Amino acid sequence: MKDHREFEKRVNKSLQHMEAKISYLHDAVKGLNEAFHEFQEDITDYMSYSAEKYVEHEQRISKIEKKLDL
């Protein structure tokens, strides 16, 4: 019976380590998820800004090209 208790202690200790690591992993994934959503908002804003500026830039180039043709 002594061997069984020793195995039980080792298994419980390993299980506690696994639980701690799973908890740490869960917190890290949660933080990563939050960071991704912040990035997603920022990159969406940047893409909208870039798209607007691209259109404005294209319009300016078109106007310049028209003036050069005249």
C-alpha cells in the first residue's frame, strides 16, 4: 500500500502542475484574444483611412494628368 500512496502523491503533484500550466495558458490566450481585438480595431481604422486617402490621391493624380494633357 505504501507504493500506491507514493504513486498517488506523484500523480497528484503532476496533476497540480498541469492545472497550473493550463490556468496560465488560459490567461495567456485570453490576453492574446484581447490584444487581437484591439489590433483588429486599429488595423480596420487604418485601412479605412488608407482607402480614403488613396481615393483622394487618385483624384489628385487624375486632375494633374488632365491638366498636363491640355
